[in-house]
Amino acid sequence: MLKRWKCRCLSTMFVLPLWSLITAACNENIKVSLRACLHENGEPREEAVLPYSKEKPPSPVYMPDSGPFITIVFSTPADLESLGKRKEIHHLYYKVFACSSDPFDAELCSGDVYKATPNEGEGQKESEAASGEGWYKIYIPNRLSQMGKCGENVGGLDVAVELEKIRSTGLCIVIGGGNMLGGGLWSNSLRVPVALTGDSLEINQGAVGVQEKY
């Protein structure tokens, strides 16, 4: 009887860590919905959700370091902080890319994800909060040239081609993060409702919508 109990305990000791590894190695899809786009001149001052590093070393060179920005407010049924910790992701971030490109092959720049404040979301926050959705925001560069400078630090990326794709097919983002096992969490892509005026991105508030693509 004692031997049988020991065997069960040993099997449990091995199965649980193995299951944790399998879970972490899998990708989990999360659904995000675009809620608002806002112009922002200053740099973000909030504390990021699962940032690149809590010790604040130099950020990766593909992250924008100055404004102006466009703030994108989005919601999701997932608790991104809890889910990110469970999936053991390195950090939570966004990717900016041309809508006709693959975000994992042609990302131009990326940055941190923040909790949205109560006055953001153009009045939709209160009505949606009851459904249990969490609200977040990101800051993307408001200049195509700034995205290009970030993209120049991504090895093997033809920046000029990707910028031209943005002009012709639009600008998209995904939210997520990876871990050391090749898994993580990733969202559907969101088409950012902007039009290019020279080098600047102008928000088309009448076209706020969602493009879902996993």
C-alpha cells in the first residue's frame, strides 16, 4: 500500500511539471476589439503591463522612443497580465505591420501595453465594463518615417517595401508575447483606422472597426 502511494506521488510529481511545459509551449489566441484612437503628443507615463524589463535597461531599438503618438484603446475578455504570467511570456507588447504582411515576418516596430484610464474609450468603457472586458492601450508612432527608423533595426526587413505596403493596404497591429518554449499568446490583428497625409497618420474616427485574423 505504501509503495503504491509512493508511485502515485512520483507520477504526479512528473506529470504536473510536464503539463506546465506543454501548456507554456502552446500558443493561445486572444480576441481584442478596437475601441478608440486618440492623438497623443507626450510619451506614456503609466506603468506598463508585463513590460520588457522592470529594471528599465535600454529598450530594444525597434521600440519608438519619442512622440507624437496615436493612442489605440482596445478591449479583450482576457486578463492579459494574469494570462501572460501563466504562459510565462517574456513581456507583453504590440507589433506594427502592413496589413498585407505577416506580423511575425515583417514587424516594423513594437512597444509596451498599458492599462486604459477611465476617461478613454469615448464613453464606451462604462457600458462595456459590465461585460467583464479589460481595457488596454498602446502608443504607436504618428509618423511613417519614425516607423521606418524602427524597422531599420529589424534584420532582413525591406523597410521601403513595407512602408509602401502600409500606404496601399493599411496599417495593422497585433498584441501578444512569446516565451522560451516557443509558445505564448497572440491576438487577432486590428486594422488601425488611419489615412496617410504626407508622413503623418490621420485618424478616421468614422471607420473604427475590427479586422480579425489569427
